[in-house]
Amino acid sequence: MMILRNSPPSPFGRKVRIAADLLGLADQIEVREVDLNDPADSIRVQNPVGKIPVLILKDGTTYYDSRVIVEYLDHIAGGGHVVPRDTKVRFEALRLQALCDGILDASLLMVYENRYRPPEMHVQSWLDRQADKVARGLAALEASPPKLDQAIEPLPNVGQITLACLLGYRDLRFAGTWRKDYPRLVAWLDQFAAQVPAFAETKVAA
Amino acid sequence: MMILRNSPPSPFGRKVRIAADLLGLADQIEVREVDLNDPADSIRVQNPVGKIPVLILKDGTTYYDSRVIVEYLDHIAGGGHVVPRDTKVRFEALRLQALCDGILDASLLMVYENRYRPPEMHVQSWLDRQADKVARGLAALEASPPKLDQAIEPLPNVGQITLACLLGYRDLRFAGTWRKDYPRLVAWLDQFAAQVPAFAETKVAA
């Protein structure tokens, strides 16, 4: 068995879990939760920057971060499944992943403002800066949501998986307020969820 | 000509510029500097999260972030040059890139604490948290620096390029204090710089 170090609310861990399920690899991976508040948790040996997810192979080799893990899982599943091979399709998927990872990074920094700073130390201009990144990113995605066409691509690609995890994270940590502003993304997520049972299976209660 | 939106101090932009030079593509790329303080700068259209670097192809297609750009440049140079094809070598290089990107992210958050927050709003426990990530990461790299053996790999891989950019960034923004603690990484960077002229050519004065 491979081991996945993860924490259920992590959008990056969710990306890996959904990809593993789509690739038919979920039953080869044991998920072991990380306690990020425990300074003795081995996650900091497995990944020195202490971030999840980390994949540990049978021989002890560790792979991180989520982008590397998903590409590795796609590779051992034969390749070209959730990380497309065709140049144009591949780099569009990787750009979409980078955009959604970037919006997630800004979202996480907003969550961390509350988690790691007392209220009187919050800096509104910093929070606004991150919120602007999120808003510009979601507006760009709303303007042209990626196509989910199973006749062309049997599985959603890693960019689309990341978009679903991003929207799920906005539901979990930001009370789903994105839904009123981005109706095409709401429809897109409904379609994704209908095609990908692992999306509902990895959902965490707020 | 392709266009690279960049800012000279960016370690991620430097990664792309070094890779482009190693791949023989530098003369096909015009670097256009971004003014991140100008809200009208087109960077926020080219990449909605407003981050550099962004590569713009002749047909207007944009690619980001640095990982995606480097893989794209490697691809158009024939593939397998700075992003290795062999599974074990490839995923070791990608993990090294992820580790160094992660140490860079923590380093940037420390720089941003000064840039975007007044001194009385600095939170020491947050800065310590980031500094711990940097220290654990550099210690892991010091324990086993990647091998730079041109007889095996004619070009350094993207993980090694990222490590060089990370150490260069610690020189630029943290006064090179890493050098006294990590002598094997100092020797490693000297060897990298001797093999890669673009490293010195992309150096920015502190």
C-alpha cells in the first residue's frame, strides 16, 4: 500500500484523493491523517516544509506537492488520463491547475489571517489584496468555464479537478458566497459532481 | 517572439530565465518587466491572480506559473532536457522543485510581512513558523545536496535550477545568512554557477 498523509479539509489533499479515485488507485492508497498541531508529527520529516498532501511509496520514497503526486499517480495508471498528453490540452489543463492553485493560495492566506493572528493584528489591505486575486480569478473562470465533455475526455483533467476542489473550499471556508456571483461556475460544479462520485465522497462538513 | 512578463528579483522568474537559456530559447523570448504597483498593468489580465512570471506565446496564449512555463519551454525544445523523462529522475526533480518552491513561498511570506504590514502589525509566531519551514528545508537539502554530474545529466534539471534560485533569493533578501549554516549548499551553488552562466547573468544587486 502507498500512504497518503492528508487532512480532510485540505483542497490539495482532496485533489489527490479525487484523482486517485478516478485513476482506479484509491484502494492502493491508505490515507493517514496529519495532526498539523502536533510538532512531533512525522509530516515534517516526510516533507520538510510541513505541508500536506505527501504520498509515501512502498519503498519509503516521498512525493509532494499535490501537482507532483497527481502526475505520479497518472503515470503509474498508464499516463495521459487526468494529465493529458496532447500539448495544447495538457498545457491548458496545467494552466487551469496553476490558476486554481493560485486562487486557493490566496484563499488559504485569508483563512490563515484568522488562524494565526489575533483580530487586532489583521491587516485589511492584505486581506483585500488576497480577495482581489480570488475575485479576478473566479471572474475569469466564470467568463469561460472549462468544458466537461466525456465524449472528448473520458475523465476530467487535473485542472478541472482542481477547480472543483477550489469551489468546494470556497463552500467550506467562505460559506459558499461565491455562488451568488458566479452562476456558470455553480452549473459547472453540479456537472462535475454528477460525473465524479469522489467529489461528494471527499466532502467535509463545515 | 514569445514575451515573458517578469520582475528581475523574482526567484520564479529567474527559474524560467535560466531554463530558457539552458534550452537555447532565450533569444526567442522578450522579457517585459511588470510594475506590480501599477493597478493598470496588464499582468492581471494575463494571469488573474496577478503573479509573475507569465509566458505569452505568439498567438496570445498565456502560460503560468513557473512550473508550467518551464515544462512548456522544455517541451518545445524537444523534451527531456531540464524536465527529465526517466520516471525516477523526473519525479525526484519535480519533488526537489516542489521543496524549493515551498521554501521560497515561506521566504516570500517573510518578505511580505515587511512589505505589506506596518511593523506594529508583525506577528512573530507567524514569522517563526515560516522561518522553521525554511530551516527544515535547507537542513534537508544540506544533508544530501542533489548531484550535479554533467556526465549523467548534461543540463541541470528544473529541481536543481530552482534550488539555485532559492539560494540566490536567500542571498538577495536575507543577506546570505544561510551560508554560514549550510556549507555543502554553498559548495553546491558554486558548482552550479560554474556550469550555468545564466545564473550570474540573472543576478540582481541587493
